[in-house]
Amino acid sequence: MTPAKESFTQKEWKIICINRTPFRVQQFLNSLPYNHERREKTLRSFRQVLRRGSAHCLEAAISAAVILEQHGYRPLLLDLRSADNLDHVMFPYRRQGKWGSVARSRDPGLHGRKPLFRTIRDLVDSYAEPYVDASGRIIGFGVCDLAGLGSYDWRLSERNVRKVENYLISMPHRPFRMGEKRYRYWLNRYLNYRRRYPAGKPTYYSNRRSWTPGYPKS
């Protein structure tokens, strides 16, 4: 059941009220430093994200689900399964029949998408090229509804919400195949870019118009 206003602190409710749309939520998450988990591996709830002031991709997706659930969106998570086991998780949403996403990442091409995509698979395909690096590529995807966790407190828990991660791992995933020619092109382009700019993060992708505007903190 969607929590009532009384479940939230004054600060939390203010954040929820200000960020009424996926675009606003994306900008809010962009304003937070990325959680690089330097001291410990974390999986924080929305409450803990606000308290600590940073978020990695799954923490950001959970936070987006909590905020936008209060504005009528289903609390969905989309998991992109990678060949190198470094998955990416985001909050997918539907507006006027088209899919978009709210997402946080260390890589510019893996942030949110405008609601332009006819199907979830089309949305996933928009991440295929930016996902390619020296070891990663998308090999599958799955969507879950966090409401399926029942009474488990994934929204406001004071502890790490590991059950969300296990839920993502255990849910069914559909295979995703990026053609080998396409993959090799983007792999070679990535490797060439990194040889020229070892610390750089590529943004040369042709679908940048579908990216939600805004540049996040690193």
C-alpha cells in the first residue's frame, strides 16, 4: 500500500511535493553526488539517500519509485543485465503510451530517457550503445513492481534493503541481443576513445536527443 503523508518526515514530504514529474526527479537525483561506495557496499532506502546525500543507480531508482509513487506512478524497476555482471537499474515510467526512465549512473549515456519509446525493449535498446565498454554489454532485461514485496519496507527502512536486490536477481529476464557488427563497432569506438582520453566519458552517441537533459554530479 502506498504510504500516507504521515509516514514521511517534513523534509521527505517536501522533496516529494517539489518533484512531481519524472523530469524533476531526474534533476533532483542529478544534484546528488554519486555514491561510489568507497567505505562499504550499500543499498539505501529513500530515507537513507536523503540522510546521506548521495545515491548509486539502484538507490536512485528506489528513490524515484518512492517519490513518483506519490504522484500516481507504479513503483517499477527496470534491470539491465550485463555480460560482465555489472547490471544497471532504473525507474521506468509510462506517459501518454510511451516509455521513459529516471536513472543515475557514473556514465553520461546511462542516465534518464524522455518518454519516447513504444515498448520497454525499445527503451532498453536506447541504452545498448552507451552500455558498451571494455567488458560490458546488455544481454537481458527485466521489470518488476516493488509493490510485489508486500509489507517489506523498501521505501523508508533505516537498514540496507537487500531484499530489493535479491528480488531483481530472481525475477525473470528477457534476453537482449545486440548484433555482433553493431557491438564491435561501438566497442572499437569506445576503446579508441579511451586510448585518446583515458579519464574521459564518451557522449558521442547518436540518440542523445532522447536523453533527459541535465548533467549530474560525479
